[in-house]
Amino acid sequence: MSTPLWQPGYATSGLVCHRLGDALNLLHEHGYRAAVITPDAAHLDSRRDDYATEVRRCAAQLANFEMACIVETGSRFLLDPRRKHSPTLLDDDAAARIAFLRECLQLAHALGAPCVSLWSGTLPTSLPSAVAWQRMRERLLPLLDEAAALGIVLGFEPEPGMFVETVADWHTLRALCGAHPALRLALDCGHVIANNEGVPHDILLRESQHLAWVAIEDMRHGVHEHLPFGEGDVDLPALLRALDASAFAGVVAVELPRHAHMGAAMVQQCRKVLGALGAPFRQGS
């Protein structure tokens, strides 16, 4: 049997109680081959005086561990300490979000990350849907061009409750952006379950040519709550078989942002569960 090509990883949104260096050490110790890093108040905050030093330290650590990286932009209160995820690309004044995304493109370039992951945000109450699609296109296209110039892709993640909510919505956005080659799909398999879009492993196989990276966790039908494996409705063995069959060679990362208080235990537990199913963790761990 051939070794799967995908790279098992873990998202630092579930390790915000750890210093970033300690989080990467922990992942390396347990054989993870990738990290999905979210710049946040705890990790790689550009407003800190030591930001440049932290970026260099992180890049060196990733290189030393031969660990792949994705830069993910879902920090909750980094841009606005009072409003979660604000501003978004859909707000009247999206300048801070656009500046942050450009900053993350430069961060990805510095870390050797091939992808910056993002989402739409929720639809403002007074904003017509047609105007929202127009804003998404107008604000995303320059970012896509900038990403392409850096050799990076934007992984756009459909998220329950947001304007671009489903994989079908992602295809609408892709068409509006003229199938820009730098626009890829960031597929969260739990979101597929929460949205009742279908079976995650079938959707993964169908969309394999568009994938930027894949998030995995457990989740229940109709409920957007990231859960440890075994606590929801995701068929994990079928999902891993689909990953192997897809020949996807990118990052597949556990995303448990609500379990940071027990992050070390979750890193170990998820490694055990995925490893038992044949996930290609680094040998010797």
C-alpha cells in the first residue's frame, strides 16, 4: 500500500494557551507534519514590538522541523477588541481587513507558506445580496493578484452562518472572480456536516482539484461546533480513505479552537486517533 501524500497538521487556534514556539515543539514531538497558524493576540501579532523577531524565529523553527504551514486569518478579536471577526470584506469600511490580509500574504511569504486562508464574514443586515457579491469580487481580485505575484494561493473557506456558507457558494464566488488561478477552496469537512451539504468524503473527492487545504474535526448535523473525533457525525475512516484516494498532497489539519484550554491533550489524542487510521505522521514520533 502506498503512503498517503497529505500532511497531517494541527491549527494553532486550538493552542492559543501556548506560546507559538512551544505549540510548534508540541506538534513536532507528536509527529505532525504541518501547522495552520492563525496570527492572533497570542501568536504573531504584528502590533507587538517583537513581531519581526517572532516571524524569523517561527520561520526557522518550521524549516528545522521540515514542517509545512498555512496562514489562517480567523482570529476573533485581533482587529476589533469588541466585535468578533470585524471588520470583514463585506463591511462598508473594510480597510482594516484588507490591510490584515495583505499583511498575512507577506507573513506567508516569510514563513514559506503556500496559502493564506480566509472567509467572507456574515452579511450585514442592510446589505443586499447582490451588492455583497459585488463587494466580494471587487475586494478579492486585487488580493488574488497580489497572492499570485508572491506564488501564494488564497484558500477561501465556506463557513456556516457566513455569506459564503457552502461549497456551492464558493463556486459562485469562483465564477465571479473569473476562475482566478490563485483562488482555491479551503474545505472544512465539519462545516459540510453542519450545513447538511452532503457527505464530507464525497464532497472532498468531488472538489479535490480545487483544494487549498482541508480542516478536519468532528461535528454534528446542523450544529456549528468543532468537536474532538468520535463526538459527532463525521465518518472519519471514510474521510481518510477519500483523502488517500484523492492523491491530495497538501495540509489536512485538526481544527479545535474551543479546546485550547486542553490543547496539549487534544494534540496527543488526535494524533492517536488519526495514527490508528493510517494517517502519515512523521516517523519516529
